[in-house]
Amino acid sequence: MLNPSMRLKSTVVTVLHWWALIAFALFGAFKVWHLFWLMPLAVFVPIMVMSAQIEASLTTNTPGIFTKTFAVLAIAVGLLLYFS
């Protein structure tokens, strides 16, 4: 994670997820206080995905990282909506 381009990609993906989560909260999909655990999750998941891609020697493009992390965050939000 010392590579500046990797940090930028991770930051871009995290910010995109944050805006999506804020939009869901504002439109009433879930309560705003759930952002306290969803926002940190949106920070760590892209870092873990990028680390796995680097170890597997896969390309680390921003749309690919966003798609893979979206799947994990969608499961978390889906479980939140199902159980709340």
C-alpha cells in the first residue's frame, strides 16, 4: 500500500462507496447511525481486495476494485435491511 497509485485507487473506491451509503441513508433505506459501522467497512474492504489482487498478480483497475467491494458491501447492507 506504499504505492501512490494504489492508495489513490483505494481512496476513490472508498469515497464512491461512502457517497452511495450516504444516499441510501438519506433516502431512508436504513437509519443514519448504521453508517458508523458501514463507513469503516467501506474503508477496509477495498484495501483487502487490492491486497488479494496484488498477491494473485491480477490487474488492479478502479472499476474492478469497485465491483468486487460493492459485492461485499451489498451483502452487508442487504443483511442490514433484512434484519432491521
